[in-house]
Amino acid sequence: MILKRKIYKKLLEWKNESHGRKALMVEGARRIGKSTICEEFGKNEYESYIMIDFAKKDREVEMYFDRYLNDLDTLFMLLQAHFGIKLTERKSLIIFDEVQMFPQARAAIKYLVADGRYDYIETGSLISIKENVKDIVIPSEERHINMYPLDFEEFAIALGEELLVKYIKECFEKKEPLERSMHNQAMLVFHQYMLVGGMPMPVVSFVENKKDFTEADKEKRDILKLYREDIMKIKAQYRSKVLSIYDQIPGFLSKHEKRVVFKQVQDGSCAEQYEETFFWLSDSMISNECFLCNDPNVGLSLNETRSYVKCYMGDTGLLLSHAFDENELLEDEVYKQILSGKLQINEGMLYENVIAQMLVANGHKLYFYSHYNEEKHRNDMEIDFLISNNSKLKYKMFPIEVKSGKRYKTTSLNSFRQKYKERIGESYIIHPANLIIKDGIICIPPYMTMML
């Protein structure tokens, strides 16, 4: 089964715009589908392509780069002979897969692009980690794009729901609710998205096994095992901290405020001690970080406070499998409860995580807002997410509150809108009910998050 991915269009744009003057670096978590989409692109858009998988540690190929970088005629001759593929000038693609495993090849991009014979795509994860850039000059001839799990739209299309997606988009543009039965259908697809997630192999397994959640769960647990193995390979000095945060992500998100409380991770610990930890989890794209923005008047990134962080899983399907073991999922009827919208335990955790995932897929950096009232000795204003239009001249921010139930209060959002009314564009509540606009707040169902 071939999944339709939006990133393919970005690959085409790069090919048509760069004309060989820039290599493309596709970054993403392990098992996100980078190799598959790049190979599919090579097959469809070029006369021929060579895919070099540096994770295989082919010493002969690595030796070619060590010895013949000053003699590109010989390098290309050896690569063609080794892979049995003829390359055609300006009509062939060379893919460096998992290039972080052999940084010398990444460093060689500067010379290969200057040579101009072929196009180059690199794929990788943990691209910026110190040990993966040690002793190499990062080529300026790289253009970077991030690849994420399937977003809700891609997932719905994989389930054959193209017409439903089109209808959702039309209703959002008109600010109209969906017809009732269509809303129910869209919510059913959304709940399936929460359960399965957007990692390609679980999605394929789910579809090919007639929507069997347990088969998808097996694939997700294989991915979680791979992530744990990757963590065990990192430097001992911060390996235990990465593992500790990774294991506790479901626990952090199950709490009311969902932020990481460092003294609860380990007595006496503070945010600064975990800086490398969060960088590793974020760079590996296992997690999506959300930082506190305590003064959103100027710009979100200018006022972020890294001492206060929420740590979401990059994929909500993986979060579900990470939070529950196989027996709990079945015995507690978690699938049934989520599909019917009646999950009581941790529903807020899954809802907020999936909204974070959808916002990141749309290119947003994640920020939240919190205000501490000195008189009341407690937080009296909490906004789950803040996104902005990124304009330097006409800056606007858009507060988003996530509500997993149909009954809720809007006290924090109303106070926030009053305090920052000059800088706010539209205000959103994401809730399980249909679209409705009340008191100037646009309340949308969660599947419409793809339109923000």
C-alpha cells in the first residue's frame, strides 16, 4: 500500500526550483517514511537513481568517499558499478539515506553539488546532535524540510475519505457546522487517528488488516522498542536523563497542567540539567516541545521561557501504546471508549497531544501561556496553545484552548482575550462538538485543527 504524502509536493518544488544547485535534507523521526517517499520520488521523477543506505555500514561504499572525493569521475564510476545502475547527467538522483550514520558523506555534499552532474537528497534523524556533526563542516548547499507522521488529512485519505476531507475544508472556510451525520463520521475518523496515529507502518497495518487496532499496536510497539534502542546508544553522560523523560511523557501529560516538573523527575533537579535531554528528544523528533511564553505582546519566540516545558509525543498513536500495555488496552476497553468518545481516564492527555501533533504538522512552533496570581497563590490563566502569523509588521497571535469534553468553562480564554485584545487575531476552542461561533470565539471540532 502506497500512502499519499504531502511532502512529495515539496520534493517536486525543490527539484523544479533548485536545478541541482542545492541538495535537499529530509529530517524526521525513525520509521516516519523518509526512505520510502524519497525512493518513490526517485522512481517517478528521474531516469535513474541510486539509494545509498549508510545505516548498512557498507565499508566499500564508505571507502569510495574517503578515497575519491578529489576524483569524482572515479567515485561515480565505482558507485554505478557497485549498485549496477547507470547515472545520466542532470537526469539522475543520488539519495544518501540515514546520512547521520556517515557524516563524511554529508560533508561531501558541498563538492558534489558544485560538480553539478546529479541531484542529491539526504535523509536523516538526529542531524544536529553533536556526535553526528563532529569534525565536519555543515554544507551551506543544503535545503532542509521536516517530515512528520501522517497528519489527519493524510490519514483520512489513507482510509478512503477524500470527499469527507474536502467537505470539512469547505465548512471551515464558510465557518459552518458539518451536517450532523457527516460530523459524526468525521469524529469517528478522528478517533481512529488518535488510536492508530500517523506512523506509516501502523497505518498500513490498520488499513490492510481491515481496521484491526491490535495489529497496528504491534507495529507501534516495534517502533517504541527501536526508539528505546536508539536512546541506549547515546552518550552515557545524559542517556539516563533522556530515558527518564521518555518513559515519563505519559505521566507528565496525564497531569492537569501537563508541564514537566523537574524536581519530580529527580529530587533537586532543574531545567538546565535537562537541556541536552530535551534537545535530543526534539532533534530525534520523538517529542514535540511546547515552551511557556509569558509575555506574548511582542512575539512568541522572543519571550519563551525554557524552564517551563510541556513534552508531547511526536505521534499520538505511539503515546497510546507507550501509556498502556497490550493487556490494558484490551481489558480496559480503551479502543471502544475512545471510539465512542467516552474515555474518562487520560482523554485530555490524548486530545491535547493530537492537537499538538496537528499544529506541528502545519508548521507551527508550540507555545503555551500561564499567569500566576500572587494574591490567590495559584495560576489563574492557562492557554493550552498560542500560534502566530509570524508577521513582523502586522503581528497577530491566536490562542487555542483544547477541551476534551462538551461541557467546559472559558474563563481563562476570556481573560486572555481581554488582556491582549490588541494583538489577538481569532480565538479558538477545540472541542468534540460541531462548529459554532459564540461570543467571538470560534469553537471547532478537533478534525478542523488541520485548517489552522
